[in-house]
Amino acid sequence: MIRVLLAEDMRILRDTLVSVLNLEDDIKVVAQVAVGTDIVPAALAERPAVLDIDLPGTRSSPHTATIGTPSST
């Protein structure tokens, strides 16, 4: 199972992406965030295997360094 944290500020796009990802048997959206400040707490709580961040005012590298390596579950 691929665990995904979806970080997207546009709700309609976020909802659409979740709907499409949920069609796949081996993908599970474990968290959704709309603002950059919610990324680290959500990732630490859910330990997604996939983390792609593109929110205004954020860059993925500092968050990725804070979060560390995702778990293998």
C-alpha cells in the first residue's frame, strides 16, 4: 500500500486528486493539508511513503529534512 500525504491549497484540485487516487487499490491518501504549516505535523503523524509539496510559501526540501525518512508500512 502506497501511503500519500496530499498538500494542495486549492480545495477543488485536492478533492479531485483524492478521488482519482482512491480509485487505485494500492494507494491510500492518509492525510490532506491545505497550508504549509500543517505539512510537518501531518507527515509525522501519518508517515506517508509519498510526499510532494507545492504550496505557496513553502519549499519541499526544508519540510522533507524535518520529516525524515518515511516508514515502510
